[in-house]
Amino acid sequence: MDMQVLRSAATSFRTGLLVLGVYSEGTQPSATQEVDQASKGKLTSLVERGDLAEQAGSTLLLMDVPGISAERVLLVSLGKRGELDERVFQKALRKAARALRDTVASSAAVALADVDLPEHSIAWRVQQAALLLSDGLYRFEAPRTSGSVVPRGAKDVTLLVSEAVTEHIERALARGVAVAAGMALTKDLGNLPGNVCNPSYLADTALALGKELKFDVEVLERSDMERLGMASALSVGRASAQPCKFIVMKYHGGSKAKPVVLVGKGVTFDTGGVSLKPGADMDEMKYDMCGAAAVFGAMKTAASLALPIDLIGIVPAVENMPGGDAMRPGDVVKSMSGLTIEILDTDAEGRLILCDALTYAERFKPACVVDVATLTGACVIALGNVTSGLFANDDGLADELFDCGQDTGDRAWRLPLYGDYLDQLKSNFADTSNLGGSAAGAVTAACFLGRFTKSYKWAHLDIAGTSALSGPEKGATGRPVPLLSEFLLRRADANGPAYAS
């Protein structure tokens, strides 16, 4: 899909589908007014008659509207004029994206980025439009035997604006498209079946990505991990026929600032091990590597935009299987940090690979470390699939990530890291256990990780509820790539101008 931003009148632009925002009352956006006047009040008549529902996000498709060059017009409700905010704006874009995905028109023009939004610039609106429309057009190419079907959907999309297209606006477009491309990679990796996307597949993907985008990639094998003392991480993948991999991606953007380190949980399939999960919905455990997939996506976004930032992506990749050599409840393993861990539940495995990755991150003397993990079902109970859990040992870093989530709609909510919770992790046989019981499970898991992050600023994103959806919309969401990308963009802007390559 190709996307551009162009200053043009909505009435004269030739396209298969024109998308316009419509308020349920009051003065309409400028592009909508133009089309209404050209069609001699047709849009006003439809709104007054109630053909377009007042609820924000409602849509109405019109054919052969007189006085304009577009073949079709899609009206998207913006609700009441005084109630337009970021959430309504983003909802309208997602509805438009769905229409663009299903249309028979090969081209589309979208005038939503030109809608005035309090406290948000045209560049912000263009970036959001580019991101949400590109993401909405995503399709997973699933292996099927039903024969090839030519997919519907717009192949060329133009964002129509009424002011001059500056370099700043062009850069916003490039950023939105790049974030969506990062999300697409994250979704592809998450949606692939576990028999395809195993630790070796992730390693090969990292190597290919590094070659394409010119950054360094190192893949540590089991012997390398043993030499480094990563017995905790290795214990998780011990029974699998798939060899463990420890992937390190190094993007150098020429910054003199300390690097940002992203760590992603890469359990490519999680049976629970000896503490076997229930069979129902176990297929969704292929999504247990979505933290790793998000790190891949963020690396792709940063490198494709040539951001002036130094970025390290670390992915411990394992498969958690039962077997004759599987770790057992009651086993004690030694982490890379030297701390010993009593295994109370082999299904609390993500923290066992992350703790060694967080220790490994120290060697980069990072500005900060952010780990991303589908870590706990408890976080799903607490926050559902709307908001990711956010934990941090530094208030400034926590506020930074929170603000990025609010700005992009990829929201996270901060939860506590009080030392009192460490009592739940006490062990009679090791320095710590890997399970804190049923109470405050997301918090105790984060507190466990916090024991390995004393030497740097650190944040943890628990994406167990937000990384994938079940039901009719089943699939990876690409989150939290928008949040992470915005975080990196702001850090890069602090270092100097960032332009798309």
C-alpha cells in the first residue's frame, strides 16, 4: 500500500473512495462543507434526516455523489462537534481503515487528518492517520488451500489537507507509516504458528532484519548462554527439541547519548511445562512471544526512520515444553546475576528468561531498559485487553512511557512496585522463588524482575491482555509498538532532527 499527503480540494480529487468526517451538529469540517456545497446540500440533508447515526464512528457509504470527482463517498461520524477528542478521532480513523480494507476501490482519499482537533497539530493528526489507516489495512497471509483470492482494499491512499505540505508534515507521514510497518512485523510474528515461529525462526528474522536495515545482530547459542551463566533462562527451554537462542540487535544512530535497551519475552510456545496449562485455548500460547515481536517491530521502526538514537534489542527465545529433561517444581536454578531461584511453578517461566536478559543488559550501560512481556494472567484480570500494565523503578521513566501511551492511544497504567510484595516471593531453599501466589500476581512478577534491575532505570510492560485478541477478531494486535515507537521518537528528537531514510 502506498500513502501520500497532498494539499487538494476534496471535490476535484479523482479517487475511488473519498472519506469525510461529519459532525452530528454544527459547522462541518472544511472538506465536508466543500462536498456538501458541490452536491447542493446532499450531505446536510442526509445528516438532518438521520441517515448517518450520531454515534462517533458510525459510517454511511454514498455512491455517485453529484458535483465531485470521487466515485464513492464514505461519511464517518465524529459525534458532536464539542466532544471531539483524541479517542473519537482515532476511532473514526479505525472505522475508515476498515472501510478501506473492504472496499472494491483501488484508491482512496481521506480528509480526516484535516479535521481541527483541540491541542493537536496537523503533524500529529497526519501521523495518527498514517499509522491507523496503514495498520487497518494489515492482512495476515495465512496458509490456505481454498485457492487464491484477490484481496479487496485500497492500494493507494492519499491524506487530503487544506494547508501547504511542509517537511514537518511529510516527516509525520513517514513516521506513521514506519510505526505501522513495525506493527505489521509484530503481528506477523505473533500470528505465525508455533511450529513455524520457533526460537531459530526468530533468530533468522533478526539476522534478515539487520541485513535489510543495516544494524548488527548477534545470536548466542546454548553453549554461549551456558558460558555466561544463564541457567535460569536455559531451564525453561531445556526439554524442547528447539534450541534456545539469545538474540541481541544493535542499532547505532550516531547518538552520543547512552543506549536505550528493549528486552522482549520470547517464549515461542508455552505449554506451561510440567505445570501443564489447561487444554482449552492453549493454541493462543503461540502469542507468548509477542513481547519479543514488539521489540522486533520497534527496532524496525527506529532503523527504517534512521533515528539519531542508539538502541539495543534483546530477545531471549525459548520454547517451554514438558519432557524428560524439563524443569520441575522444587528445582533450584542459578541466574546470571548469581541469585538462586526456586521453581514453584514451571508456568511462571517468562520471568526466568527475562531475569537473565535484564542482567545481560547491564553491559551496555543503558540510559534505561524497558522490558515487554506477556507475563501474567493477573494483569489481564486487573486491566483487561484495553490497557497494558506499567511498572518502573524510576518515576520519570514511568511518566514518559505513560504519556506516550496516552498520546498514541496505546495506553498503559502504572501499578506499584512496593518492597512489601517481595515477602510473597520468599523461599526456604533459594534466594527467591519464581511465584508469589495468587494475590497481586502481576505485581509480584514485576517485583521479581525488579531484583535484577538495580543498576539502571527500568520499566516493565505487562502486555498479556493487550498483545492479542480472542474471538472473531482473533490475532496479534501489534501493541505496544505504537507506545514504544513514540518513546523512541521523543528520545531521538531530544538528540536532534530525525528524518525518514
